[in-house]
Amino acid sequence: VCFSGTVIGVVIYTGKETRSVMNTSNPKNKVGLLDLELNQLTKALFLALVALSVVMVTLQGFVGPWYRNLFRFLLLFSYIIPISLRVNLDMGKAAYGWMIMKDDNIPGTVVRTSTIPEELGRLVYLLTDKTGTLTQNEMIFKRLHLGTVSYGTDTMDEIQSHVINSYSQVHSQNSGNSTSSTPSRKPQSSAPKVRKSVSSRIHEAVKAIALCHNVTPVYESRAGVSGETEYAEVDQDFSDENRTYQASSPDEVTLVQWTESVGLTLVNRDLTSMQLKTPGGHILTYYILQIFPFTSESKRMGIIIRDESSGEITFYMKGADVAMSTIVQYNDWLEEECGNMAREGLRTLVVAKKSLTEEQYQDFESRYNQAKLSIHDRNLKVAAVVESLEREMELLCLTGVEDQLQADVRPTLEMLRNAGIKIWMLTGDKLETATCIAKSSHLVSRTQDIHIFRPVATRGEAHLELNAFRRKHDCALVISGDSLEVCLKYYEHELVELACQCPAVVCCRCSPTQKAHIVKLLQHHTGKRTCAIGDGGNDVSMIQAADCGIGIEGKEGKQASLAADFSITQFKHIGRLLMVHGRNSYKRSAALGQFVMHRGLIISTMQAVFSSVFYFASVPLYQGFLMVGYATIYTMFPVFSLVLDQDVKPEMALLYPELYKDLTKGRSLSFKTFLIWVLISIYQGGILMYGALLLFESEFVHVVAISFTALILTELLMVALTIRTWHWLMVVAEFLSLGCYVASLAFLNEYFGIGRVSFGAFLDVAFITTVTFLWKVSAITVVSCLPLYILKYLKRKFSPPSYSKLTS
């Protein structure tokens, strides 16, 4: 083998060993609860089929080749098994998905599954992310705290004037024509022992925020008036209206936009340098020597820069208060102010700096490069070298950024709670911020008690805290990810049992895997249906683990949206998705499923009666074409039109979310409703067959035509009986099926025993147009349907369903 060239590097982790693949879990195949319930009923029907066939052979007396007769009976009664059920349900699911996507009230909604729209009507637990889901993920700079003085939105102009003053003095000194006030201020601000003025501290803080980030300004090319498609580089560079910022986090963009609003603008950035524009229009260049990106473990990011004009080297760092409190010099205000800001619902960042001499930096750089080249424990060694710099840093400021709630979050959460859905908020934010958002979004009502689970690290502490929590009633639970981990390790069942009784649960500082674990715990311990909603890649595991996953297309990309079963554009759309579409999908599928079973049972009952009358002969009542036509062209359109049925108008379902609560009990489809339909089928099948035999004793050959006509009319009337709100397409479906049947009486007359020699007699086609035929068919149909109509009327009169009270 001949090798040429030199080895530059070796790729070790590929394919399944890459970090992104190792962090993903295989999504499960989701099956709806309704499908599982219908499977149980289908098994019951199969047992009924076998039992009925055995009974027939037994009554026959096991004469002759009885096992052959057994199989013939199995085939004759095979219509008991609703083979068309799967087709009808899948077509129904496709129709529900189409209706959801075409709903103008929830624009942009995408249905990415064709199997579980009914799950939207059976949810008990909703697990939601916070940032980007309940909130907009659009940050607004609200607070700058310097320790002795705090600036809010109403005092930002003061910061701006301080920044303008400090930079005007710097440039006037540099140009040699300093103002009279400058000499007195300069020693004050630069002398190390004298306490710095507020102006210089603001200047330092704003400069640190403007430099310590990973933001890149981007200049969009726009078509000019003259038709030019691009600006020259020189024209493009610093035009403010043409600039946008790009960063991995919206927090960082907000901070840079804020420094621009107070006068210090980031105008250019590449790998090695960045340029700031001062209020006076001067460009300051800073060289990037090192950058330490933010990680979820370190919870901070740092940057080392060199000022081009002075040559000074400065190490800036910003991060979460938990990470920064041990790094900055001793102070007595940081912890308290962080708590205050968090209680206002603000996201906090601590900014600090450290000046380095050339020797200090060179020493650091050599150790840092050496650590990066080490083969063993590289990450630990690199972290240790960086930590050697992170000591006794000068605390500059604390920033507070607000992430506003999405539109109509409060009424939506209120609606979901009234619908009997328990809401759990799983977030990576700190405890105080998560609690504040839970209150402001009305996830936790203002009057409700909140039990904040103290941090626990041992089994004993967890036991004590659980006992304290057990003594409280009807209070919301707020727990951190670390405490949750400890409790689940030792007291999993007890914690889940207590948490499930809470009206709301907030889990803060949660990792993506913890979110998915909580979903699985709820499914395992409660057996109820869960729904997870989120907007980012960190919510994908939770969305895939839940029975029903909903993704929001947000600022964090489309990972959650693409991994979910349903994708929406705003959190408020979930109200209509569940209350209207979920409710309708479940009730319609339940009605459709039971009606398809009834359709098979009624014709099997007629076959059983026919065989019983004729000495248990295994002879088919209806020939091939009629049996095929019965389940398709004669009854398919009206039965399938049940997918358009609704018990209440959408506006009413949204106004009374309590209607949704009934669905979780599963009363629309149960063994009770199934048995009612079985009894209806047996009654109607018996009446149709016995009626036909009774009324047509002398002309027995007409039994097929009579009974089948009465059967089709009964099915059409039963669809009409089941429907709660008529739609014009339902009326079309009814008349279309009736028209198809009447036409087939003329064209398929040999199958009806009309117009052919049968039992030695030739029968006339004109028979079906006689008054006798018509009144006798009508009589049988009335006897099979009228009692059911009367029973339905009486039930509605004396025990009306909840929805009928709203529509009357």
C-alpha cells in the first residue's frame, strides 16, 4: 500500500459515537388510547364469533362433517369482525388532521401524525417548557444594577448621558484639547485607591457588556434605487438601519442592542477582533485573544481582549449568579439583588472583569495551549487553567432581562385548568424566576400556597422534606432538578403520588433527560395520558416520550416542531386544539367505531336468525355483491359522515372547558356503550329477519329483497339517530346511498331474487314497485327503529347529557 501526504488529524468519534447522536433517543411508536380500547372490543367480537359458530354447530347436533360446518359458520358470521373499522378510522384521522390544518383560528398548525388526533381529547397532564413556550423568548433589557445604584427602563437616559460624557472626555484628552472638567475627573477614575465615580463605573459596565459576548453584526445586502443588488463594502459597513445581530442566545443579542441604545455600538466582528463605535462616531478596535464559550456545566462565558489604542489586556466574564458569586471579590449586595430581580421574573447575568499584565497573559496562554494539547483528561486540565484566572474578579454590574409572556397565556392556562388538565412546568431556569413566571402566567393562582422544596442531598433530608410537603393540602409544588433526582432515587412512588395531587408543579433547573424521565414517571404511575409542549431542541426528548407531543415554532429553531406530533405557532392555540379538535376527534371516532361494529353485528344477527329458522343450515342469506355493497356503497357515505358530527359549537366548547373533563372518563367508548350497541344490533337484526319471514310467508323468495331493503333503510335511519348536529354533506351522503341502492335494485335484480327463475317460479321485476312491497318494508323498518327513537327521546328528557344543557 502506498501512502502520500502527511497526517493532519484523526477523527475518532463518528456515527453513533458523536455527541449529538448519543444525546438522542429513539422515538417510540405512539398508539392512541382509543385504538387500544377498540382493539379490546374487537377481541371480544372475535370471541363472540367463535362462540356463535360453536353454538350453531352444537344446535345442529354435530351431524356429518361438523368441523366443516363450523368453518362455514365462521365465514358466514365473519361480518361480526369489523374489518372496515381500520379503514374508516384511518380515513377519519386523515379528515381530522385536514380540519385542524385548515382551521383559520389556529393558523400555521401542522399535523405530523396520522394516528393519534383522538389523544388530544383524552389528556390529563400537560408538561410545558417555559422559555419560548409560555414566554416569547424575546428579551427586553429592564435593569442594570451597580451595587450602590440601580437603573430601570425609566432611567436609561441617565446611563446614555454618562456614556456620552465619558467617551467625549476620553477623545478630547486624546486629541489634546481637553475640557476644564477633564483633569479633575481623570485622576479620580484612574487612581486605584480612590473610589470610582458612578460615571466611570457605568462606562466600565457598558463596555464590558458590549465586549463580553459571542454576537456578530450582519449587514444585509439590499437592492438600491438604481437597481444595484449590493452595496460596496465601504458603504455597507456602519449603516445602523441595515445592521442585524446574530447569536446563539437571544439574551446576548438583547444586551448588545441595549449597549447600542445607550451609545456604544458593535459594528464589526471577525474571529480575531471586534470594533465598537462610540457616541461620537469614533471606532475603537479590540483584538480577541481568547474566548471561553458558555456551557450548561460552567454556566458562564469569558473573553480576553486587547485594546488596540492602549494595549491593555482585560479578561471579561459574565454568567449565572450561582457560578459567578464564588469568582468575584467579596460583596454584600449580589445575592440579595439577584433574588429581588428573580422575584420580578427577570433573567439575571453577573458581569465581571480582571486586568492582566502582558506577563500574566503570556504565562496563561502557554499553560492554556499546553492543556489543550494534552491527551489525558484534556477537559479537566483546560478547565483548571481557565479557573486559575477566575479569581478575585472585579464585579462590574448585574443585568436583568425580561422575557415577556406569550399572548393569551393566562386565559389559556385558566381554560386548561378548568378542563381538568393538570399543568407541570419543566424549565432550566432558576427557582425564583420559574416561580415568578408561574405566578404571572397564573399557572399558580395568587391566593394559592406554594411549597418550595428545600434543596436535599441525602435520603434523610429527602424524607424530612417529603413529610413536610405531605402535611400541606392543595398547594403548588416547586422543586429543583437536583432535589428531584435525590427524591426519585429513594422515594419515587411517594413523591409522584404527592405531586399528582398538586394543582400545579414547577420543576426548575431541569435537564432534557430529566424532562423525559418525568413524563415516563407520570405515565407509569398514573396510567393517564400525557402531553408535552416545547419549542427547542432540549424539549425533543420530552415531546417524544409523551403520549402526545406538541412543538412550537419559535426563536430556537424547528427541532421541537419537527419532532412533535402537532406543530403550532403560539401557545394559546393549544386551547382550541384540545377543547375543539381533540374533543371532536375523540367523540367522532368513538361514534364511528361503534357504528361500524353495529353494522357488522346486525347483518350477522340476521344470518344467525335465518340459519336458525332453516334448521341451522350453513347457507348464506345474501349473495356476494350484496355483502360487498352493504359495507361499501350502500352504507359507507352516511357512516363516514359521522366524522362531521359535533355535539356543541366550537365557541361553546371553548366557553365551557368543563365539557372536556368528561372525556377523560372514557364514557364515549366503553364496554357499557359497546353492550348497548350489541343489544341494539340483536334487536334490530331479529326484527328485520323475523319481520321479513312473517310478512312474506307466501312469497318466501322475496325475503332477500324485503329484508335487505329494510336493513339499508334501518342503517340510514340509525345514522340519522346518532347524528347530533346536521351538516349538508350528511344529508347528501344519506340520499346518495339511498339513490345507489334504488339503482342497484334495477341493475342487480338477480341477486335479490327478482326477474329470474327461483324455486320453479319466475318473478317479475315490477314486484318491488308494488304498494305491498313498500308498506311491508316500511312496517319492518318502523318496528326496528321507532322504539330506539322513543328511548333516545326519553333518555334525553329525563337524563340529558352535559352538552345538551348548553345547546337547549
